[in-house]
Amino acid sequence: MIRFLWRATRGYRLRPWASPYLRWRMETYTGLHAEEITPRQFLEAAWANRAEFRRYLRWVSRMSATH
């Protein structure tokens, strides 16, 4: 899980809401437009959907382990 987050936030570790990849994932998941997502919206959505994000990170971890 940590490995994926580390790679996904490369160059944006202190401000993950600016990561193009995470913004795209947030747009796909929430329907908010990636270029319009504010740091507050990003953090609120991440917090509100933390169980689903944790489940997604576990899935990514399992997929990485099998490849």
C-alpha cells in the first residue's frame, strides 16, 4: 500500500491534491472535475471515502504482489 502511495504522489508528496494521477482518480471516483478540485475538496472526499480508498489500496497491493 505504502509503495503505491509513494509512487502515486511522486513530486507531490507534500501536496497530494496537486498530483495529476490522484486528481484523475478522484475525478473518476467522485465525479468532480480534476482541474477544479481544491485541496479542501480533495481532503474531504478522501476522508469521507477512506474505507473505499483503503480497500482500493489493498487491491493494488495484492495485484502488485502477483506480478
